[in-house]
Amino acid sequence: MAYGGEFILRPRSWRRLARFAGYATVAALSPSAYDRASREIAARQIYRTAWKVLPGYLAFSAVLSLVLIEVVNNAARQYGVMPYALELVLRVLILELIPFLTAIFVALRSGSEIGAEIALMRVSGEIEDQEGIAASPLYHELVPRIVAAALSVFALTTLASALTLYIAYASFYGTSVSGFYAFTRVVGHIFDLQILVGFLLRFLLFGLAVALIPLATGLEAKQGDVRSVPFTVVAGLVKLFFVICVIEILSLVVKYV
């Protein structure tokens, strides 16, 4: 595993990642990247990453929300802070936990698959280097996957957050519409402009991290050396987990410190 650890620790690997992110971002913003073949690749990636797992992920999110809401309700009742229980639930689940878990889920779901595929392309010589972002197959194969992975993170987080909002309302107010005003007031208080901008920015950063890091690390596989593939895949996942945690920690520091 020393080979994978070397990718994680050495500054040159991170510089390559930053350079690749720049190339990929420029390519993703180019209209010529989205021809019919590229759109089909992106659609297939979204289908595998998000659509196929949507029912299971929403079920997991629902169970997690119900358990945590019950835990918070019991704790709030015990310590006499029940009026703040709903706000605490929404802050913990929607602002923090759901986006973080979605990024981890998509990373585990598609990060290793994409990283291995790119590493094999690098080993076989289909991809020469990162500077060839505008050339086939790097341009037409990677850019749709980057966009699709980022959209998958956004879509799953949005749907899971909406489901959590519904479960939170049902848990606190039941099926009656009498609590709608109070509920929306709490939601509006939590999601002020500053929090909303930070929430969307974290969406973007999580999506870019999940989309870019496995691909960029996969490009570090040695050409002609199949044994380098598993090490680059593992290195990409560990590096991705590290970046996601850093983004989450910085978000917490900005909001609460």
C-alpha cells in the first residue's frame, strides 16, 4: 500500500489534481463537450450513480431521519428544550448530515468504479497525460462523467433533504396543516441568505470533489503497469474522503466558530 500512500501524501500528487481540475473545469464549460455521444455517457453515468440507487438511498435517509428525530425529541424532552428540537433536527440533518453522507455514498458508489476505469485507460495507453484534456478520449469520456457525478450528488442530496423535511414535519405536527406556518417559519429562520449560499457552495464543492478526485488519481496509474491500478483506486478514495472531511470541517468552522 506504500504506492497508494505516496499518492496521498506527496505534494506533487495534489498539484496534479489541481491542474487536472482546472483542465476539466474549462472543458466542462465548453459547449462543444456536450455532443450526442457525451450526453449519452452522462445519462448512463447518472443512471448508474443516482437513479438505480434512488429508492434504496431514500429509504436509508428516511430511516436515519426517523431515528435521529426520535433521539433529538427524547433528549429535548428530557432537558426541557423541546421548543428548539425542530430547529436542531433540521440543522443537524439537512445542513450537515445529509449532504455529507450523500457525498460519501456517491464516492463509494461510483468513485472506485470511475477511478479504476480511468486507471485502466491510462495503463493501456488510451490516455497519455492530463494535458490532453481536449483530446479524445479524455475530453469525450471524462467530462461527461465529471458533470454526471456532480449532478448525482446534487440530485440525491436535494431529494433526501426534501424527504427529511416531510418526515420532520410529520413527526412534529402529524398530518395536520395547522403547523405549516410554524414549520415554514423555522425553515425560513434556518435557511437565511448566508446559510443558503454556504449550503449551495458546499453542494458544489462536494460534487466537484466526488467527480474530479477519483478521475485525477486514476490518471496517475503507470502506463503499462496493471499492478498500479488498485493502488491508484485506493489512493483516490482515501484522498476523496480526506477532502470531503476537510470541506465539512471548514463549513462547520465558518458557520459556528
